[in-house]
Amino acid sequence: MSPEVGMEIGKFVFFELLNSNRSAKWRIGNNINECQLCGKCQSVCPSDAISVSRHNRTWTLNNRRCDKCLQCVLKCSARCLTQVSR
């Protein structure tokens, strides 16, 4: 398989994952010990499901509001956001 074909397959799988429906069997998880509480994930969340408070040192995700677009995971510079099985 050529690298170009591999990249196209990878892009397809990635975008299918991004566009997955709300009934996914996973959720977004945060390794809070690694989290810098920078708020980048909150700023890119289209459904306003993430709340970050540096003052209180908290990170909260409203799973009912989360549309599982993974924008927060992609934006996280600390790489502490991941997919977690339900």
C-alpha cells in the first residue's frame, strides 16, 4: 500500500470518528494530574460542555452536552484528554 493510500484511509477513519453519533460507547476522560487547566479545550468545545476553573483547580465535562467531536482532544497541548470506555 502506498503512503498516499494509507493517509487517505487514515483521514477517512479519523473523520468518521469525529462525526460519530452521541450513542458512542466512550466518553472524554481527563488525566487531571497532567492537565494544565489552560482552558483551550473549553474554548474549542462547540457544545459548551467543558468548564475549566484555574482558580478552583477544576475541570468538568457535561457528558450530556458533549457531542463527541473530539475537538478538545485535538486542541489539548498537555495531551491529557483521551477517549475512555463507558
